[in-house]
Amino acid sequence: MRRAPQRRSGATVVECAVVYPAVFMLVVGLVVGAVGVFRYSQLASLSREAARYASVHGAQYAKEMNVTAPLPADIYNNVVLPMAVGFDTTQLNYSITYNTSNAPIHTILDAKNNVTPIQNTVTVTLTYQWVPEAFLGSITLSSTSVMPMCY
């Protein structure tokens, strides 16, 4: 003979009240983390694009095209800002530096008057204060790209 199962009225509600908030927080945390990884990927792409632009628009380019070489502010305004979709641009900072100049090559003269050509590089660093959508506080995302001056 089988005994009839006992009713456990309200047990499912109690179990759901314990489990659902934990699952919800886990899902929200995963989504916010994925958005953070996406923002960092965007920032890295922006810094690479700015470095590429700066590496081919240096002194040699300016001389051949009979224009002035772009300043760091020009690179930021012409390359970074148009591609900064979804970023709060007030939270986006930049630094664009050349190791010696924006010419493709500089030379070093040693003690024996030997000339050594050295390739110049451009370094682009972008920093973004990202405020996660679901949590308080901000996270600083930073990406640096270094490329040789090639034109």
C-alpha cells in the first residue's frame, strides 16, 4: 500500500525566495562583467587606431603632402572621438607621445662619429573612467599602443 505524499505548501516559495536573488545577482554580475570586457576591447581598439593614424601621419607624410603634421589634439579629435561610440567622452583621457620626434627615423652619432639610424615610435595611451551600469563606483580602464613611425 502506498501512502499519499504529504503536501508541503509554501516550500517552493521559500526555496525560490532563497535561490532567485542569488541567481539574479550572478546573471547581472556576468552581464556587467561582459560589458566591462567589451568597453576595454573598444578602448584597446581606439588606442590602436590612433597609434596607426599617428604612425603614418608624421613628419615625412607632412613633407610629401605639403601639410602640417597632426598634433596630439588633432589625432584625438579626428580618430578617437569619431570612433568612441558609447563612451562618455568627458571620462576619456589621452596621451600621445613620440620617443624623439614624429619623423620615421632619427640618427645617433657615437664617439667614433658612427651614425646609427633608429626608428622612432609613437605611444598612444587612452584612459577611461567606466562606471558599471549595475554597481556603485568606477573602474579605470587603460590601454597603451606603441607603433613605429613608418611614414
